[in-house]
Amino acid sequence: MAAKKETHAGEKSVVVAPPSEQARELVFKPSVDIFENEREIILVADMPGVAADDMTIEFHNGLLTIAGNVRPWENAEESDILVEFEIGRYARRFRLPEAVDHEKIDARYTDGALRLTLPKLESSLPRNIEVKVG
């Protein structure tokens, strides 16, 4: 898996929701960096404006889904003067390699960035094999 060395702040990528949905909803595709080391794969997703309790992370049949809702900033008694933050839902899916130990996936959310640590199965890690004489 190729590693992206730098993170770029940018605009939200908008994905059109399927036409079968009743209400038209903005769905954002979060920018993601993925890198790995010998023991794990790390996925960092940019999801500003999403509260941790408005986020879902699911793993099913080798497919990892991350999603979260961006809620309006203003209160009900406030009226808008200028609105530049878009309200909607973040969603992205990834097919994980079989070498990932899905039982040990760890998720941390800090400063608008979701960091998933995807440990590799012990059986898939490289190991040194001792050479015996005789």
C-alpha cells in the first residue's frame, strides 16, 4: 500500500446521494491518508465538524465503513447571516486485506481527525526462521 507523505487541507469532496433516498442529502467524502509499518496499517480521515457520538465505524465481510454527521452550528433561536460551513454526512468505505485483525481495530478522534489503527494478524507478520546446523 503506497503511503501518502503529506496531508493537504482542502475543501470537502461532495458525493451525490443515491436517487432512492427520500430527502436530498449532502454526502462528503473525507480526505484520507493511509500508511503502514510492519505491525499495523494506519488510516487517518479528515472529518471536521463531526462529534465523536455522531460517528459510526463498521466492519463487515472485509469492508470497513466510516461515517459521521455534521450538525448545524447555530441554535434554533439564532438566524443565519452568512453560512459557509456545509451540513451533511461523511461516508467512506475501504476493502481491508485479510491480514488485518479486525477484532483489534482501534479508533481515536482528535481535532477533527479520525485515526484508525488496524493491527495485522500475527500469522501475517514476517518472522525470522532459525537455521539449524545438521
